[in-house]
Amino acid sequence: MTSIPKRKHGDSSDGAGHLGARVSRMEGPRKAEGRADYALDYRPEGMAHGVLVRATVGAGKVLAADTSAAERSPGVLLVLTPFNTPALKAASSFLDGSPGVGEHHIFPVDVLHWGQHVGAVIAETRQQAEEAAALLRFVYEEAEIIPDFHAPNAGQGAPVDYADVDWGDALSAYDSAAVRVEAEYETPREYHVPLEPHGAVAEWDGDRLTLREPSQWIDAMARTYADWFDIPFENMRLVSHYVGGGFGSKVFAMSQGAVAGLAARMLQRPVKVAVTRPQSFTAFGGRAATRQSLKLGAAADGRLLAIVQDGASETSKFVPFMEQLSLATAVMYDVPNLRSRQRLFHVNTVTPGHMRAPGKHPSAFGLESAMDELAYATGIDPLDLRLRNEAAINPQTRQAWSSRRLREALTEGAKRFGWSDRSMAPRAMRDGHTLVGWGLACGTFPALEQPGEAGITIRGDGSVEVTSGAIDMGTGTYTVLAQTAAEALDVPIESVEVRLGDSNLPRAPMSGNSQLSSIMTGLVHKAGVAAREQLVGLALTEPGSPFRGLDANTLEISGGYIHPARDPSRAVAIGDLIRAIGRDRLDVVADNFPAGMSGEERFKTLTTVAGLALPGGGTHSVLSWCAHFIEVRVDEAMGTVRVSRVVSAFDCGRLYNPKLAESQFKGGIIMGIGQALLEGGQVDPRDGRIVNDNLGEYLVPTNADIPEIEVISVGEPDYRASPMGGKPVGEIGIVGVAPAICNAVYHATGTRIRTLPLNIHRMLSAQ
């Protein structure tokens, strides 16, 4: 028996209080030293390399493929085209799990956008595959293209009925409003460009396939691959221990994994296929281009009476993906009358996808820009205007908020920023030849939840292992789950090891919708509490336990030791207890599936979006909120815009690790600065090609573009939102940044820019 070791105050090993502590990333040293095993770093013996080939027309058919020169090229093992690539089995639906129909063709003969994959070359080395790929020749029958929704032949778009939002009589209320503003706002195509490229390394062992691929949703991707290759789900293993950025682009299985798996099966050796940086602009979709017309009607005192929104977004010729523009508009402010409509334009582009804060970012860009215009139309300070229109309940669903501290975010952010010193008049602030402007905008992001599992193992050496198929794409999942386990078990955090990113581990939900941390902390805490209770039960009943025969409720665990509540001097390390009762480990798996759910239904909820639900059964509206205060400096002669100061306040409930949450907030803000000032796909109208498909011309922010950013948390624990009290963190930071910058530019210059990006060309042409 030993006494519990005393620790210094504030020691990171303190058993209690781990959640909420500013713990540095536990995996940080591993990444800094190059020991983190990213998927494409895996190099099995005998691995071949594949290179994908893109179509060079915007629409039409592949009529023929000349592979002779490529096949004769040194080191070439396999050349795949639409005419010799075996069809795969159609995958079941990621929407509801319904069986697929027909076949899946990796390289279809019908070309629907420039850059569509039409072939691949597999060779001994990457360089040999690239050389041979350049020798492939395709013959096309070209067809008329629709390059984007600006094109004369784009038509009027198709209405999307399920996106309609209505309450009150918005058209009449707008027409009779004392103050009215109307404008059109536009955002371009935007791309994920994560630091880690997409790709996969495939290995077959008989009828078992292992793919190492960066993934935001291990089990859903594994399900698709199992379907494609017609193998049992249990025979499919997907490994993704670390993900070097995803932003929504690594959620679903794609052709690079299919090609790697197919080629590996055909060659009977491991194959790696990696997407190049230019290919990442066409291999998968970024944020769709959008435009929206907004009409805001208000009383003379600034109180909103009506919002009328007509939106449009691009999608591909083959999938009706929508960037929904009502998502922020319908919940941000108290408005008695609202009407929102949206149309989809099918153009020759890769299908757009989910990108950080899908829908919410462009929705807020329009709404928060229009609110600034309304502020000037009424002569009311933009901050006061928003406070006057604070919504006591969700105006769309009429539900109570689980929590909403947007007012606190606005007031605290304004105080830190010094907003009260702002002059309302444009062009009133300058520093020499530089015009200075202050802008404000708000943002929101809704909460969703999905069932999952988490495992905890307490070993005989006293260490604790957390296991889950959840992933970490730089957000800090490893660290937060270690904190959670340490909190639940009351053990030193140094004794906790976390294993993630493997479909062989307990099932996990998607890392998307800013849901993973709240779901997984709840599950790990549940597993930890269950393990703790089991350990106490074993200590009271098992032969060999020094506590056998004691009364129930007399033992407690603290600091990694178990002891009678009134006699800490009899403490025994939990690992020693496990060995004393003749075991080497204690395993617990916890889940949050509804009671009585069948195994088939569990599988469906884990691997399709049918598993997504509103927290707490949807009795309250659960959203995160933010307010951005931004200063810009505009060179009066050159038209250059620089963001010089940012203060942003967030209501995201309980922060499990403020240090990591602040990193996520700042990352979103930086991404928003890029979207406002730099980013935008440029489309060649002749063939629909993205002409700036590289990081030399598709500009993203660098350190020189980013000022000091101050982020503030005004949130409080919200246990309706999640078991541990947190709300979405990862995506909300980007929402509202772009309109805050545009509003600041108007304040600086008196010129209103309604189309992103807000670059030199637009600034000079607007003068």
C-alpha cells in the first residue's frame, strides 16, 4: 500500500480538471520530428506508383485512346483507359445506405468537365509513371459546354423546392417598409488545397483490402470501397492516423483510391496513387460559386420587417449539389417576414463539395453585407442595428435556443476592439495616404450529432489507451480525447495513449459539421466512467483484491490510484490492482446508439448521412455564434487592401481545450481573410478549365497577410448541445469574416464591393 503522491498546484498531471485546460498538442513533437505516419508516407515493399490523367476538353466523349507509346515507356506496368478498365460494382448510397444499381466506371467515356479523370499509368517509380502519362493520347468528340453560371447558355437554373423558406408575407412587408435596401452579392468558386495531397496506398491480402488514405470519415469510405470491390465490409480496412488538412474534401471515397485498389489487385502488389496539386482543383469539388439578391426592409428605427432572398449556385452536370444560401439568413436576426428561394445551375464542372462552413459562409456574406448597407440607410451604428434585431428565439423554427450569447459576443468584442471610437462616416479615418476602416459582421454554425463508439483500456502497467476510428486532421483530437479520458478516470494525462484513424477500431462518426469533438468527448467520458465503475466493482468482489469485502460506495479513484474514501494511505495503483486480480487489462467500449437499434441500423447510421441528427432530439435550436470586428488599411492610390487588426468573439459553449479552440478560431479567420481578398477560381469560358489551378496563381494567405488576431470566448457550457457542454468550434471562425472585411473597406473608402475576392482590380475599377 502506498499513499497517493502529492503534486504541485497546477501540475498537468492533476487528475481532475483536465477538460478545459490549455494542454499543448500531445502529438505535436511527433509531427515536428517527422514521426507522424501520414497515409502517403507508407512505403510497403514492392510498391508501384500511379499517376492519373485528366481530360483536356470541357465536354464530349472519349472516342479512342492511343496507349502504345506509354506502354513502351520504361518501368510501365499498367495503362488504364475508359476502354480497358474493369467496371466496379456500384456503391450503396451514402445518403441512406440503399443498394447501388449497375456498375461504377472509374473512367467513363462521357466527359462532363475539363480535368475529369480519363486514365492512369502505373509504373515502378513516380517519375516513370509521369513520363508515360504524358505520352497517352486521347481522341475526343467535343460538345458544347456551359463553363459557369454567367455563360449566355447557362439558362435560368432549376428551382430547388426543399430549399424554400417562408414565414409571414415578406414581399408585402418589404414593399411597405419605411427603409429598403436591395443588392446582389457574389462569391467565386473556392478550393480546399490542403497541405497534404489526396491519394491512397492499396494492398491486397487475398480478398482483404487495406487502404491507407487521408480520411475524414473512416467507416463511410470503407463501406464505399467494400461495395466497389464487392468484398465484405469486414474485409476492408482503411487507415488514416493523421490527416494534413481536409476542410471537407476528404469525407468520401474518390477515384484515386479506386484506381489504387484496382491496380493493386490487377498487379498483385501494393500501389500508390497521389493527386497532384493541379489535379486537386478538378479531382474533387470545392465551394460552388454563388450569387444572391437580398432585399431588406426595416422600420425607421432599424428593426427588420422583411428579408427577401433569391439565390443561385453552381453544380455539376451529374449531381445536384447545393450550397444552400438561407442557412445564416434564416436564423441570425429577429425578422417577422422572410422568403428565400434558390436555383441550381448545372454547368461543366466537377461536382462541388462541402468546404469549411458550407452554405453558412456565402449566406452570411450576403446577409451581413446587406445589414451594413441597412445600417447606413437608417443612420444607425452597425453594432446597434444588430443588437436591436437580436432574436429571442429561432425565427425559423420558433424553438428556444439551447444557448445564444451573440449579444455578449457583440458587446465584448466591441469593447476589446474599441468600436465606440468609430466614426460612422466613410473616409473619416486615415493614416497618411492610407484610408482606415472598421467593419463588423456576425456568423453562426449549427450543431449536428451522429452515433459512434469509443473504447478505453486500462492496462496492468497503469497506462490507459483510448481507441476510436475517429480522425485528427490537425484539430487536436488526440489531445482532447486524452484529456477526456484523464478527466473521466482521474489519472495523469501522461499515462493516456490515444489510437485513432483505423476502421478496425471502434466505429466513429464523420469529422465534419464541427461535430467530432463534442461527440467523441461524450463517448470517451462515458467509456471512462464505465471503466471506473467496473474497476471499483472488481476491487470489491475479485479474489486477490486488497479491497475485497468492503462495503459498496467505499472506494474512489484519484490520481491513478484506488483507495478507501476515508483512508488514502491504503492507495493502490490501478495497474497494480488489475494485476492483483489476475488480469492484464480491462476493456470497455461505449456507444450512444438509441436503445434497441439493430446491428444493420447501427451500420447505416455510422456509414451514411442518415445517422446525422439534431442534438437533444431537436427540442431546442443549437448553434454557435460569433462576431468579428476587423480593421483594414486601403492604399488610396494603389487600391491595395490589408487587414491590420482582428478581434473576434465566439459563443461555442464549453471549450474542452481553449488553446486548441483558439487555434481553430484563428485558422477559420485566416481562411476567411483569404476568401475575402485573394481566393477565386478563374474559368476559361472556352473549355471550362480552371486556369489558376496551382498555388502560384490560386492565392492563399501567407504570414505576411495576417495581422495579430485576438479571439475571445463568451460561451458557457451547454448540456443540451452535447454531453460535455460544447458546441461547434472548427468551422464557425470563417463565417462572417469576408463581410466584415468588405464592410470595413466601405467604411474606409465609401466604395461598396459586393463580389469576392476584393482584389486590386475590383478596388480600382470601383473607384
